[in-house]
Amino acid sequence: MNQRTQPLGMGIWIAIGFVVVLALMVALGATGLRYVAEANQRLKEIAQSNNIKTEFATLMHSALRERALSMHALPILADPFDKDAEIQRFNTQGAIYVGARERLERMSLNHEEKRILAHILELTREAQPEVQAVVEMAVFNDNQQEIFERMRSVAMPRQRAIAEQVGILLELQREQTATAVRNAEASYEHVRNLMLGLGTVALLMGVSIAWIVSKRVTRQAK
């Protein structure tokens, strides 16, 4: 009775061991798949959100710089055709700025991004009449000293305030991108350690079962 019960009990323990090994292998595979899904999501956040927001903010910053250059060039241009071309360039850069800002506003934004964009919109509305007045003075007024004084004291400070807020938005996007990368690296390290642990346990269980089975077979052969 004891001789028949002993192999039966050993077989149960071996079966349990195999089930545990299989469960560990399944957990290992599931952990790997979960990490792949999380890594893919973080890459999408970086590529489809932070990078696109950075691109739009860079467009805004570049357009502001080009408009400032055009505004400074207009008073010193004597040829009406050159002035007209510069005004068209000035307006084109304005359209690029507005388009980039509006596309940013349509994206999924956090509270800080919404706050910065709202402040940029407020500053833009305040600056637009002053900037437009300087452009009109450059077209219809030949007094360069008066134009540059209006530009220096009124228009440029307001343009600079907008550029500073766009710069803050750009820095925020860089910080968020760096945070997303750090989170991805931390997730990788966590999952790697977990997979190594599960893999080690599964290997030890497999080796133990193989040793028990081989020992049992050797004993029976004797």
C-alpha cells in the first residue's frame, strides 16, 4: 500500500511543479507583452503629442522672430514694391503663427499648457493693434525716428512678451518629453528585473523537477 502511494504522491508533486513552471512562463510572457504595450503607448505620447506640440511652438517662435525682422526692415525700404513684398512676408508669418497656435489649441492639453496658451492669446490680442500701427506708419510715414521710437517703446516689448511665453511653452514640452523618456526607462528596468526574477524561478523549478524525475527513474532502474 505504501509502495503504491509513494509513487502516486511523487507524481502529484511533479505535476504541481510542472503547473507552477507553466504558470511562471505564462506570467513571463504576459509581463513582456504588457511592457511592450506600455512602451508603445509612451512612444506614441512622445512622437504624437510632445514632439508635435514642440513643432507647433517652434513655428510660433520662428514666425514671431521673422515678423520682428520684417517690422524693422519696413521703415528703411524706399522702393514701394520692396515694401509691399515685405508686408506680404510679414502677413504670411502672421498666418503661420496663428495657424500653429490654433492647431496647438485643438490638441489634448494639460492644465499648464492651456494656461500658457490662454496667456499667449491674451498678449497677442493686446499686441496686434500696436504692431499693425507700426506697420502702417512704416508704409505711410517717412519719419523713421518716430517709427523706430514707437517700435522700441510699444510694439517690440509686447512682441517680446509673447516670445517669452512661447519659450516657456517650448521648455515645458522639453521637460515633458524628458519625463516621458525617464518613465519609459524606469518601466523597462522594472519589467526587466521582474522578468529576470520570474525566469530564474522557472529555471530553478524546471531543474529541480528534472533532478527529481531523473533520480526517481534511476532508483526504479536499480
